[in-house]
Amino acid sequence: MIGKGQKPRGPRPVLTVSMAVGLAIAIVLAAFVMALYNERLSERDRVRQAAVQVHILAGSVAAPLAFDDRAAAREYVDALSSNPDVEAVAAYDMRGRLAASFLRGGEALPTANTVGPPRVEGARLVVTYPVTEGETVLGSVYLRTVLESPARRAMRYAGFALLIIMAALLVAVLGAANAREAEAFGKLRAEIREREKAEEALRQSQKMEAMGQLTGGVAHDFNNLLMVASSGLDLMDRTTDPARRERLRQGIRQAIDRGASLTQQLLAFSRRSPLKPEVVDIGRRLAGMHALLDRSLRENVTVEVKLAPDLWRIEVDASQLEVAVLNIAINARDAMPDGGAITIEGRNEPSGRPDGVGDMVRLSIRDTGVGVAPEMLSRLFEPFFTTKEVGKGTGLGLSQVYGFARASGGEAGVDSVLGQGTTIWLRIPRSTKAAPAEPAPAPPVRANPEGRQRILLVEDDDNVAHLVEEMLQELGYETRRAAAAAPALDLLEAGEIFDLVFSDMVMPGDIGGLDLAREIQRRWPRLPVILTTGYSAAATAASGEGRRVLVKPYRIEALASELEAVLSGAGRPA
């Protein structure tokens, strides 16, 4: 059976013909060798038989030759004429004269007999032998016989020809079968190509359908968020009531935060979100989520945590882990409209290998809700797929769970029975690293107390650059903007002094933000660089080199914290 994407297997037609021809040649050669061997055996047997006959004849004619009784000698000679293979028989006296003979045909008898070893003359065998009485030589005998009868020879060659005909028939049959096989092989390959084309078209159709669902869902959610922000700004321009302006400002801020969260969920699902893995103690992390779960769940929903006492540590993005647990818990809450219980279990799943490779930690979250229909189980992790009513779910919660598990090197799955509840589980690889020490409390965010430190802002978008300059100036920094990497390098080469370079990563021109950071590190190693981007692949590349990256969108508090962390240990450019 040929699976999807596999090529048909088996011997190619050319190899089948070669094997058939080789087998036929082998049969013919074997028959030829056997014929030669049988001919040699037959020849030796004929020589032996003729020698026995000659010895018997010599013993029989000894007395007639001694008494010169030619009539008796003729009787013994004629006795061999009954053998159809015997052509000539003769008895010679001691003076070499012919005493008695028999000739069936062929060459005449020799006038004088020369005694010697048996000899083959064409298709005939000649055997001679002396006739003796004690030490006295009385004469000699002569026997000429055919080595093989025409009938036997015809049968032997007919058998050889039959073998050749059978070999030819074998080649013909295999050739015909090979032609049919080649035709079937060609049809099979054509069918496979057609099926591959159909499957590729189906995959492309599924991709386009998924893309349509994805873009439609994103457009719907972002339009709602833009509506909140746009309407809020319009209303702020029309009111002077401080309390109302504050409510509108909070609404706009929430819309912006929800947009950023939506983007991060999409990136997590696509497994392109830059994670910040750290060694996590699941028990400690879940203990710190009690307050968050209490605020997110209803009073009629209880949460029970059952963790193995020796539960292994894992290396994941701790914040993404918390979001995954929260998303699963919220889905469980919505599946229990009349209340119920959520059970969070954690256990070790050893691989059995001595080196511990393959050890996993399984985290299961089980509810007692309505369950999920079997036909919907395979779609639960799809983006924007939801079983909830319109307006009550985005369909991105479980897709974030799936993306987080895959980006962490693990997997996610779901088990559910209608009317009995649902279990969503994560399997994350075990980490053998030591748990990190508790970090010291972060200092409060504040403006730069040391005066007007200079920051070189590299940003190609005018609107973004204007807002970032406003934030930097609000924090007490002096700024100078360059619209691309090349003008920024020109400013540094001209001798202008800056305390830090704050650069976007994706910019027009041949030099991007990451290349700019590398060039500054090479030429001005004491000048710190902070990169910023909203493009996750670029952030991942920069983080992989150990660069400091501030992911867009960011708030002024995050900007202030990042700048203070870098400038507190940075020196002046060399």
C-alpha cells in the first residue's frame, strides 16, 4: 500500500528483463555443460564396452587362429554383427593376414592391423587388441564401432533445443509480463501524481479557509478595539469632566492592552512569539495564581490542586504558563454554567532511559462541565474556533495553550466525554537545571535623576518616533533622532556623544537594527544599544544573540525600566 507522499516501490521493468535474460542464458549454459558432460561420460562408457567386447573376441579366436581354423574364427567375428553400433570386426593371424572379418559399411578394413590404445576417428571408435596364448602372440583383433547412434544423438540435440526453446519462451513470457507491469507501473505513477495534485489543492484550500477564518476573526476583534479607541478619543475631545475623561482614558488603555494581548496570542499559536524560558517550580507558580484564579472564576466553581510531592521542574516562559492555565480554567468555568469543580493535577512521566532523556511533566486540568462533542475535539486548538455563543469567546484561549506547549518543546491534548467533563493536558519536557534564586525587588520607575543624558533614537516611522521622543523627554532624557541606520552611523562618526542608542529593528535600507547594533558593538564597544520591534522573528533573532529587546507595544514604565537597567552599568562610547 502506498501512503500519501510516497513513491511506488518495487523492481523497475528494466531489471525484470535483465533477470529474465540472465536466467535464460544460465539455463542454456547449464544445458550445454550438462550435454558436454553426458557426452564425455557416454564416450568413456562406449570405450569401456568396446574394450570388453574386443577382449572377449580375442579370447574366443585364440584357438581358431592357433589352428588356422578360419571358419571358426568367422563365427566368432559374425557373433558381434548383432550389435547395430558395430561397423567392422576383423581377426588377423600372427603374420598379419586377415583371417576373418565383418564389415557393415563405411571405410574398408585395414590390410594390416596395428595394435594400440583405443582411438576416436570422427564419430567412430577403433579398438585393437593382441591375441595371445601365454607368451605367444597368435594374432590380433580389430573392432570399429560408432560412438553414438544417430537416434540417440538426435534425441540429445532435441533435448538441448527444447531447453533453448523453453528459455526463449521464458524470456518472451517475462517480457510480456514486464510490459504489462511497466504499463501498470506507469498508470500507478500517474495516479499518484494526480492524487498528490489533488491533495495539494485540498491543503491549499484548507490553508485559504483557515486564513480566511483567521483574518476575519482578527479583523472583527481589532475593529472592536479600534472602535473603542476612536470613540473614546472623540468623546474626550467633547467633554471637560475629569472623571469622565479618566473613564474614557481607561477604556482606551484597556482596548490597547487587549490588542497587544490578542497579538501575543496569535504569535503564540503560530509558535513565533519570543519566549523567555526559565526554570519553573510548578507548585510554587500555581500557588501564586490563587488570587488570579479567584478573580477569574465564579463563587460556585472550586479549584483543587493535586501535585506530586517530587514533581520535576520545567523550563518554560513562566508568564505564558500562567496564561495557559488561566485560559484553560476560564474555558472550564464557562463549561460549568451551574458551577462545578476544577482539578489541577501534576505528575512525572519518566521515559525509562538512564540519562533521563524524554522525561516529561504532565499537567492536567479537569472540569465537571458539559463536555465536548467528539466531532469537535480535533478543532478545539484551532484559532477562532469556539463552542461559546457569539460575543462570549474569541476562540484564541486554547490556541494560545497549544502554541505555548509546542513552543516549549511539548504537546497539548484534550479528552472529553459529553455530560461528564473535559480534561485538557500539557506535557512539557523535564528540566534538570537548578531553580533560579528569587530576584531582588525591582526599584520603582522614575525619571532619570542624573540630568539630561543623550539618547540616539533610530526610527523610520515619523509618528512612532514623535511619540517615543515625547516619552523619552518625559523621562528626562535628551534625544536626537536618525531616520535610518546609515544616518545614525554618520552622527556617531561625526563625534557626537550619546549615552545609549535606542533603535527599531526593521527599517528601510541595507542596514537593519540588528546590523546597526553589531556595527556599534564593533566600533564603539562601550556604547549600549537597546533594540525594539513588534516583529517576533526579529525579536527572536536579537534575543538569540543576547541583545536587549523591548517588544512593541510598550508602555512608558517599561521603557523607563529598560533604560535605567542599561544605563546604570553603561559607560561612555570609546
